Amino acid sequence: MKFTKADFFPMRWSVLAACVSILVGSAILYGSSRYTEYAEQEQYDAQRLMNEAQNRLTTARQDQENMSAYSVEYGALEEHKIIGDEQRLDWVEGLEKLRQQNLVTDFHYSIAPQQNFVAIPAIDSGNFHIRYSEMKLQFDLLHEAQLLNFFDALHGQIKGRYQLESCTLQRGISDGNKSARLKAECSGGWITLKSRNEPP
């Protein structure tokens, strides 16, 4: 069966309507596809922002918990004058008070200038510089227990952190009716934490 121009003339509106329907349908499908992509991108961006917000909230809560956990310890370090400037005058006054208690027969000490502490192996000191003031002590003792009592008193009565590193003992000179005395030499240092944000 053949179509002629005469046959096509009555069908022209139907063909035109079909073409328009195809164009409109294609446009709708294209628009729907683009809208779906846009909606999916919007959902992805919203999910990403929500995840970032949740991560920030979790981090903030952890920081708050850490501050609560460490605030007591930080306060104790400040109270004992471990955080801040070197407390050389307090150490000297405290040692002279120990001298008056006659915990040992006699003692002498020397405190070197403060220096940066270099740990071996290296340690992470966070936001603090670790400072070290070396202090050496020489003792005259009647017996070893006097040395232990002295350092117990030093740690209990003088604010700060004295890190004892080593002690050597040797027999001293006889003293009349008393048994032979002991001499001791001890080395260590006062440890101070200084915030990196503060001027040197």
C-alpha cells in the first residue's frame, strides 16, 4: 500500500501531534534526569555537611572531656609550681628549712643555671618546654636512712619537682665515740614546664 500526498494531507495533524508528543516527552525525560542528578548532588552535599558537623561536635565533646580530665592534674602542677617560671628562691628557702630540721649531719648544694631538658629517648611534651635546673648535693650522714628521710622531706615540703638521678656513698672519717660516718654525693635536677606560648 502506497501513501500519496493526498493521503498524507488528512493525517498531517496526527503526525505533527505525534512529533510534538515525542519532543515534549524527550524534554520531560531529560529534565527529570537532570533534576534527579541535581537532587542526588544536593543530598550528597547535605550528607557531607552533616558528617562534618557531627565530626566537629564529636571533637568538641572529646576536647571538653579531655579538659575536664586534665584540668585537675594541670591545677595540681600549677599548685606545686611545676608549671611556670623557675622557682629558684623557693627551692633555696626550702633547703634552708630542711637544714634547720637536722635531718642529716650536714649538707651542701649547688644549683646550675636552668637549661632546656633533652630527653633520651625523645618525648612529646605537648605545648610545653621542659626546663631543667641541675642540683648537686653533698651530705655528711650517720647512716643511710638519713639520706632517705632527707629526700622524703624534700619532696614533701618543697614545692616543685626534683628528679633524683643518682647517689654515691662512701665511708667518712671517724668522729670520736660515734661510729664512722658516711658521705654521699647526689645529682639530679628541678624540672619546670614552660608554656610555648609564653615569652622565654
